[in-house]
Amino acid sequence: MAVLQKIRVKFGVLISVIIALALLSFIIDPGTLETALNSMSSKFDVGKIAGKSVSYTDYADDVERYTKLNQIITGSSVQNEQTQKQIRDAAWQELLDKYMFEKYAHKAGINVGQDELVALTSGDMVSPVIAQNPYFMDESGQFSTAKLVDFVQSIPDDESGNSRLYWNYLQNTIRTQQYYAKYGALFTQSNLSNPIVEKNLIDGNNNTFDVDYVVERYGFTRDTTIAVSNSEVMAYYKAHKDFYKQGASRDAEYVVFEVVPSQSDVMAASEEMDKAYAEFTTTDNMKAFLLRNSDRSLSSYWYKDGELASVSKEVSEFVKGAKKGAVSPIYKDGNTFRAVKVMDISKLPDNVSVRVIPATDAEKITPELLAKLREAEPMNMTQSYLLPGLEKVFTSPVGKPELIKTTQYGTVLAEVVSKSELLSKKQVAILEKTALASKETFGTYYSQANRFSTIADGTLEGYKKAVDSLGVYSHRVNKVTEGTSNYGAIDQAREVTRWIFEAKEGKASQIITVNNDYFFVVALKAIHKEGFTPVAEVAPTIRENLYMEKLREKTCAEVASKIEGLGTLEEVAEALGSSVIPATGLSFTTAAGADPALIGAASKAEEGKLCGPVAGESGIFVFSVKNRETGSFFTEDDARNAAAQQAQYASRIVMSAMMDNAEVKDNRARFF
């Protein structure tokens, strides 16, 4: 009984948990229970920040919130891969600020109080986040406190919750920026110039010298009398272990079968092009025609001579001398067919300087609008950098204000201030068709990949056998990280990386399809775990470093013995079977390519004295300083600027240092 009582006391909680799980298994679906348990596993964490685990669910919620914010700010729900990455990075940065940066800022005695936030949002020190936000600007483009107040007061009435979401985002951004500004000031404002360091910096940069030297090169023949023991390698490894930190990575090989159009696919595209070409030359609705028949839609861009070369050299050459309405023949460029038609010709500037102000609901130009327009700063616009809807300004006369209706900004009042030189430009329509692989072609390449995969049979040995028997090229990739997405010129290949990190060493994959254009078969050769690189992997490099250290010491001792008692460089050169080499105008800043050991020793050596031997990177040096001059081109201001740059550099790397100290683990690449 005593034993049973002891079990109850010591293991009561554990037994309760086991019983609870057993009961749950009766009332909860096994799949649901497995999901719940998995959600508590670190395997499903996207990262760890200062000991705080970041679950996939929480991070996904943050990403969704930033996605909604992006839609609010840009007014568009369209997101390409780059935009999605920026959104994910913004969500991750918020977590770094919350769990890491602010923690270190507080330790440094920094805080951002409520009164300070009020002043930054609506007081006498409004943050640029608010002051430069178009939401809070009046018709003249100036910050309006009234507009800010109206926005905040309207938040409770917004049933969508978008206004509150955006306002919370703005406040958090202002607060975070204030923390960064204060923390950065610790570096910039505490940058005190040490007079001794400043003097040494000035002297070192203004000190130039001429040197004659003799050098005994190490040579390329291995010195078999120098040995490096395993114990020396291990001692070096232990003394420099921090240099061998590594993240998790993998070594792998892969073959890839690229799906490219067959000759019959190219012929089919050529026939389709021929059928469309006749209508292309005569159609009255070019925009609709190209939408139905071309891989390239109609563009309103005006091209000057040579700009179309980025599309096609033949197209560019044809358009250069063509008249309005002219249609080119069909040009073939690889698997792509093109024809071009000149739609219009005009003389237009490359850029225009324009004043623009909002003029919502304005029916006519009033003196008040004109007065505000004259106060606005001119904006430089090009076809590539243009407010949507203001294309008209390229043909508008200079100095004539006009109301222009735009779909995005409503009515605006615009005035062209100046234009660059007028150039002959042309609008063109391009009929373009690129041959695509047919189902039959796709099946042919899949069959090749499947044959390789069958021979490989899921193992590295089988993979090598398949490479040899089929004669395909195997790509080797070492130190693949979880963030790797590109393999050679093939991007967005995350599927390959995920397999590599989930597989066991010595295994080969089945077919991995990437972008429907590439079939991969991958073999995993080696797994490198996060931590320290094993000594066996770095031993060859360490052994070589130690060998060079011993070679320098031995060669330096041999040179010292050979030149003992000699008084001139000429005698030294004769003793070493070498010659005297002159070097002029050396200094710390102008000695690019010179051996650092020679520069350092010569900068402090007594003029006219035979010095050495000095062990350098490329050989052993014996030298004499012939002449030394001190200039004044490097001033105290230069020294202070150099110190300020160092302080700025320190502030830039502080985030990296914080992440190391907080042991930040970013595993997002496993999921995105």
C-alpha cells in the first residue's frame, strides 16, 4: 500500500494526463487528435525568437493581416510572388521587433510612452508616417490635422474593421520607428572622437614612403619536412570553434529534364501565326484582336529608335524606318514568332515637368485652384514613371493649366512646366506567339524522367547507376539551405528543397515536377546539422593554415640565417639569389596589391635602416625605407567622417548581433 501511495503522489499528474488522453481518444476523431498534438510540436513552428516559439497558425494569422493591410494601402488584391514575400517578411519583422528588438531597447533604458505616442500622432511632433500619408493631406498636398481627426472619429462607424486595422498598423509603425530612432541615437550621438586615435588615423593616411625590398617567395613545391599532427588540428579547431558555426544544410545531386516544344509543336505555332497574320494587317480593333490571338497585348507606350531592341532586333530595325500603317513580315526568334504594325507616329518628349494638385468635383478652373497650383512643386514624369491617367501631359502645351479626369485620383488640375526635346516616337502593335509543348511532348519528357527514376529506385547508388547508364548530366549542389529556391536558372523550385530536407541520407526521390516545365530526380548525399561543422569536414583547411604558419616561420628563420651580418640590400639580394625591388608612394590607403605585412612594418620603420626579415602573405621581406613624406590631404574632418561611418556601420549590424544573441531561428522556408 505504501508503494501505491508513493506512485499516486509522485506520478498523479502524469497518470491524469494519460487517462485524459485515453478518454479524449473515445470522443474525438483520431485524425483531429493527431492534428491537435501536431500543433503542439515544434516541427510545426515557423521559428523561434528569444526563446519564444512562433507557431505556423499565429504567423499565418499575421501574414493574413498584412495581406489585408496591403490591399487597403495599395487598393489592389493582386499579389505576385515578390509582393507575397514582402508581406511575409513584414509579418516576420513585426515579430522580431516585438519579441527581440524592444526587449533589448528596454534593457538599454529606452521606452516610448503613451504621451509620446499622442504627440507623434496628433501633437506638435507628428511622425512622418502620419504627416506624409496621403490619407491625411488636404487639397494642396499638406498634412491636415482635421483630416486625421475625421479619420480617427470615423473608425467606430466602419463595419468592415479596415479603418481600425489600418490605424492600429500606423500606431504600431510609429511606435517601432521611435524605438529604432532612439536606439540608433545611442550609436550616432555617443560617437566621441578620441584625439589619440584621430591623430594616428591622420598620420597614417598622410604618411607615404618609398621602400626598396628583397623578397624570398614561398614557392609552390610542398615542403615535406613540415608536418601537421591531428592533435594540432584539433587544438586549432577548439580555439577557433566559433568560426565554424553552421546552419542546417544538405549536399545533393540532381538531374533535370526540361520540357521544351518539339519540332511539331513549333510548326503548329507557325501555322497559327500564319492564320492570324492576315487579320493582323487589316483589323480595325487591334486591342481585341491581340487579346484573342497574341501572347502580347496592345501597349500605349511610345517607342523611340532602338527601344524595341529589347523585344527583337528585327522588330526594332523594321520599325525604325517604317511609316504609319506599315506591317512587318513574320520573324522567327527561337520558338517565338512575331510581327509588328506601326499604329501611330508623333513627336514627343522623354520627360515632362508637371505641377499637379487634386481638384475633386471641380467644374472649372478657379483663381483659388490656380493659386494652389502655383504653390505645388513640379514633378518630373516619364512614360515609365507617371501618375496613372496623366498620359495626356506629354501632348499638352506648356504653361496651360487643364482639368484632367483620372480613374484612380479623380479630377486633378495639371500644368506642364517644361518638356525635354521632342523626339520622333511610334506606337506599335506586336503579334506574338510562342510555341508551347503539347501533351505528347510533355509525355515524352515525363517518360524519360520516369525511366531514370525507375533505375534509381529511391537510392543514391541507384541514382549514380542511372546517371552512368543513361548518360545524363548530374548537377551537384552543396550546402543547400531551407531557404534555397533556385537551382541554376530554374527558380521557384521549393518542392525540391522540401524533399531534400525531409529525406534521409542516401535516398533518391521520385519525379518532382517544378512549374510544369521541369522534372527533377534528386539524391541526398550528406546532411549537415545546425551547430558546429564537424572537425573532419574542416580539417583539410585547418591543416593547410597550420602548414602555412609553419612554412612562414621556417622560411623566416632560414632567411634570417642567410643574411646574418649583412649590411646592405644588395648583399641580401645576392645571398638570397634575388634582386632589389623598388616601391614608391606606399601608404595604408594607396598600397593596393602590396603585401600588408610589408606595409605595416615599413610604416613605422626607421628611414635608411635595413629591416627584416618580415613574414608576409606571399613571402619573406627584407627592406629599407628610403624616403618618407608627410602630407596634409587627410584632414581632421576626414578622420571624424571615418569615425562617423564606423558608428553608422555599427548601428546597421546591431540587428544581426541581436539575432545571434537571441538565437533567432527562421524556419519559414519549410512552409512558404
